[in-house]
Amino acid sequence: MSYCVNCGVELSAGTKKCCLCDTPVINPNEIKDTECSPAFPERIAIPQSSKNKYAAIIISILLLIPNVVCVITNFLFTPELLWSIYVVSSSAMFWFLFVFPFIMKRKLPYLIVAVDAIATAAYIFIFYYYNSPRTDNWFWTVALPIDIVVFVCIAILIAFFSKEHTKAVSAIALLTSVTVLCILFCMIINLHAYSVIATYITMIIGISSFILLIFFIAVEKNKKLYSWLSRKFFY
Amino acid sequence: MKKLKKNVKNKTWFKLDNAGTVFPGQNTQTWSNVIRASINLKEEVDPELLAIATKRCLPRFPTMAVRLRNGFFWHYIEKNPEPPIILPDANNPCLRIKFNEDNRYMFRMFYYKNRISLEIFHALTDGFGACVFLNTITAEYLRLKGYDIPVGGMVLDINEEPKPEEIEDSFVKYASKTGKERLPLFKTYHKIGTRMPKHTTNITTGYLRVNEVKAKAKEYGVTITEYLAGILMYLHIQFQKAEGKKQKDVCMQIPVNSRNQFPSKTLRNFSVNYNLRIDPNWGDYTFEEVLRHLSLSLRLTNNPKHLSVMFAANLSMEKNPFMRFLPLIIKDLAVGLVFAFGAEKTTTSVFTNLGVAKVPDEMMEHIESMVLMPTRGQLNGARVGAASIGNVMAVTFSNMYKETDVEREFFRFLVREGIHVKIESNMQ
């Protein structure tokens, strides 16, 4: 029979440390190697992953049916007009965004983001290829860079939020990413339209975000300010 | 009466009781509202005999031997012809219930060394009903082992027919026809920490001596429930104070067995939750002040009139014609959303005390202790369940966080009060 020297509680026979405070149990009177049974078995019952995978397969099959019908109808009745490409590409886009993650055995968030980025770019490319005149290269100068910027930003945010942060730090991260995204969008669009790298329009967003960022950083660093604000704006 | 009895035996489906209607909607892939009750015997459990005992007892409990079905407007339960499932215990109790697993039963029986455990979905019954079910199975198990165990207390006679009053929805029967109450909703303090991995819970059980706790509670002029819930409330006030943030209300949820106030014999849900709050912004509270506040609040609210008004408030959804004819899928979605964004925000922690389980003396000779464990919370850090049998009281913390600050301070408090505490945990 052992007691925790910190907590004063009696511990189960053979316990190596107190389960309340982790203090090691040293009892010279207790015979070593005595067979002690823990209160619970070691086996952790993790249920089989839900039937998401099966649901994903069923959704995939259901999605396939209208696509096949559309493709056959297209080639049978209007072979000169390739309208079924929009149905197929939209379905493929939906599948990659919403069904593909459930088919993966091990969830790899960066792989999902990469696949989504490629799927989105491919989807936009189809519209670009079939609808835009060859002289306009908006896909390469606007759509693709924005697609890359957005998904890189999502990947960075996933990496950042995989660890726990305070609310203020999380707000700073989100605000920074929104500001950076706005500036980059503005730069890409201006470069395409006017061939200049300009960020005039996003100045307003940038300045507002910058002020908010300074405020959040100040609140995060200065405990007195935080306490004063909590008192002043207590609701 | 004879006709009614016949009806119970031949009934193949039942409506869920008023409290039970909300639990299926709260169910998620990782969390279910499950009650776990365990009995520690003095000898190792034989799983084969336990399976036979469970099977024999099921006809006596028609509302437990069921599977959940979806109607167009409401869930209902129907007789389950499959055999029940007996499993070896695992390190992570109160695992989520899936309605198409375990032969579609909404309860699971576990065995581990000398312990028999029952995990049951809250939609079927409350802590009292779960303990009656478990004690009846354990008594039958002991009979199969060759012991002579009579019926009485929480042990029902399995040769008897199920009684209509045991399957009634007592909420409907005893709800006030005229009284109305709107439950106030406040955001409350939650002690946070590092979340346990998915599907796991940090369990700590402290075994106390009933006579010691009773004597100490008597010193303060309160009941055992008030005393232990008071400690929990006091500790949360201290934790919040130490965090130095904006002081929110500390609210203890205390489920109360309404069978103590009404002559109900139902084995289905018949408990309601009292939310007892204290505002730390009013000043520094001593333990005695917290205890007095909690004790007086509980005594003021815990009376049949107030309970029946609370039943009526809970029944309002079921009686509202608009809600009644809303398709089940929308109802479930609404319940899930309300629960996800509201329910636990209004309570800091839960303290549920079954009280002393009454079983025949012949059965007591084979029992060491009885444990009642609430399911882990989704915002409530440490939730507490207590049950006593003989002179042993088991106080169990189900914690969603790895940190054991609440448990540690709670049991240290009891030790300082001169109460002997023996600890065991699934994290050892």
C-alpha cells in the first residue's frame, strides 16, 4: 500500500507514479515485481473509421452515371459541340474537393491541398481553353498565379494552426494572411491589366489590417493593456 | 390492468421518452451521451456466464432490449431479436455509440478482471435505470455462479413480467399543466487544457468511505451531493481566479433523480438537471460560503412543483405542433446545432450522484464497489459521477483534457478534510 507524498492519496498496488501529480512512488517496503493489475486494460478501442469511404465510393458511382449519360448524348446528338466537357469537369472538380479526402486512408492535409490546387487550376483551364480567344492569356497571368497563392496560403495556415495558439496570435495570423492575399491579388491583376506592379486599391485594406495587426500585437505583448481593455470593454 | 400487462409484453416498439428524443440528434462520429456503470466484484468475471445472465435479463427490460429506428417525424425504438454483445473492457470507456454496431443494441456489456461494466445510451435510460439494469444482470450472474441472491432494492425479479409503470414516460405524466419557465442561458467559465486524442477519455476514480464523507458533510450541515459539488464549484472559482481573465459565472450542473419527488417507478429517463450558478465578480468566496450558496440554491429549487414546471418546459418542443410535424432529419440537425453551439456553454462542470445503491445483503457480500461514470464533455473539462454501495463511494472524473488539475485539487481537498481517498486511473 503506497501513498503519494504530494497528494496524500492512497495509490493502487504496484503503481510507479501518482496519477494525479506524476510524483514517482518509492516504497522500499513494497515487494518489487509483484503482479499488479492496472485499473483499465492497455488496449484502446479505436472504432473502425466510419463508412465514409463507402459513402465516397457510392457518391463517385452516382456522380459517374449522369456524366456518362451526358458524354454519350453529346457524342450521339451534337458531336460538333463539346458541351459535356463542362458537366464532366464540374463533376471532377466536385469529386476532388469533397469526395477525394474521404477516400484517403491516412489524411494528408498537404496532399489534399495540392490536389485541390491542381483540380481548381485544371477546371479553370478548361473554361479558358474552350471559351477565351487565343490572344488573351488570362489563365497564365491571373488565374494560375491566384490559384497558387491561395493554396500556398492555405497550406501555411494549416501548418500554423496544427499547433495551438492564443486567440490573439490566431487573429494576427489570419489578418496577416488576408492582407498578404489582398496585396498579391492586386499585384497580379494590375500586372495583367496594366503591366505594372501596383497595390493602390488594396492600400485601404492593407492600412486597416496593419493598424489592426499593430493593435493585436500590442494587446498580445502588453498584459497591462490587455487587462485595461478587458476592464473597459467588459460586457 | 391485465390487458396493460399483456400490452407491455407484446409491444414491439416504443416512443422515446421526452428526454430521450434529443440524444440521437446530439450523437456524432466521435461522441455520444453514454452512461457507464460498473460493479467491482470480489472474484474474476466469467464472460460466458455474463453473456447468459444478460440474455436472461433482457425480457424483463423491454425498453433496453431495443434498437433505434428512424420514423418520419421522430425516432422510435423497436424490439431487437439479436443476442446482446459482451466485450472485453478497453482503456477508453464511454466510446461513441453507433446505431448499426453491436447487433444494433444501444448498450454494451464489458468485463475486465473482477469488473462488470454497462455502457448505455442516455436515450434509453438515466443513471438510476442503468444501475437497476446492471444490478439485475449482476445478481443473475452471481446466481449462475451458484450463489443464492434474492430480489430486492435495485435487483428486479427477472421471472416477473415487465410492468407498465416501468416503461412509462413520467415526464409527460408529472409535467405541470399551467406553470411555465424559461431557462436562463449564461455563458460560463470552462477550464481548458490539452485535449485527449479522439475517442479517449482521461478517467480518474477516487474511492472514499461513505461514513467519513457523510460525517464531514454533516459538519457543514449539507448533504453529500451538496458537499462534493460544493468542492468542485469552489475549485473552479479558484482556477478561474488564478487565470486572471474576465470572471465568468461558475455553473454546476446537478442532475436530480425525480423519482425521489414523484411516485414514479419508470426505468426510462426521469432526471432533470439543475444549473446552480455563482458569480465570482461579487467578491471572494470562502469554501463555506460557496457550500452555503449551492446548498440553499439546490434546496430552494428542488421541489416537486419546480420539477413539474421543468418537465413542462422540456415537453414544449414535443407538444409544439410546428415542431411535431417537422421531418426528423431537420429536427436532428437543429438539435445537433443547438447542442454544438449552446448546451455545454451554460455549464462549467457536471456533478451527478446516484446515491447509495440498495442491493440485497447476500449480493453485497460479493461486491467491492460500484462506479458511475458520465461521458466526457465537449466543453466541460472534468465531469464527475458518484455512486455508493455499502460503505464505499466511488467518485469518477471523466476528463476530455490530459491535465488532471481539477481531479488533483479535488482529492487533495478531501485528504485535507481528513477523508481517506484511494485513487485509480486509466492513465497509469
